[in-house]
Amino acid sequence: MKDDLMKTLKDAGFDTEGTLERFGGSEEMYEEFLGTFLKDKTFETIKPAFDKNDKEEALNTTHTLKGVSGNLGMTRLYKACCNTVELIRANEFEKARDSYGELEAAYEETCNLIK
């Protein structure tokens, strides 16, 4: 991985050290998974689930994004996902829907940092 990308991610609060540990120290594998993340469509399914009031789909897709972002050290996005998942599980679906703006901002920031 390019040193400038690793520094950018670390400066932005990514858990690069923990992620590299999960990837056995392979920066190349980390970079490959970041590229795969940018192509993944999971995020695109969250808002439609909220729009349809589909609590199960909103929970499943947000929980999936939570796991991926956590494994890739995307701290801000992971925390935003955690918040939304917790609200859905607490039967506070309207608050969860309201939290989508923060989730979207964290997702966009994450993608912009990786690009």
C-alpha cells in the first residue's frame, strides 16, 4: 500500500494497525479489500430499506456494513453503523432513520479517503 494512503487513513482515524494485524501484516491485501469495499453495494440498500419501513432489511444491511467497516478499521463509519443498529434493535426505528444522515456522511468520507 502506498505510504501516503496509509498515513491518510491513519490520520483520519482508521484503525490501520488493527486491520493490518487481521490481514497478517499484508498491506497489499488491505488495499485490495479497500478496493473491494468501494465496489460493494451494501450501503446502497440501506436507505431504500428505511424508505420502505423495512426494519429487518435496514437492520441486516446496516449490520453487514458495520461488520465490514469494523474489519477494515473504518472507525467513524463503524461507529455510525453501531449507533443505527442499536437504535433499530431498541425499536427506535424513527431515530434510526434520522441517524441515516450521519451514516451517509461517514460512508462518503470513508470512500473519499480511500479513492
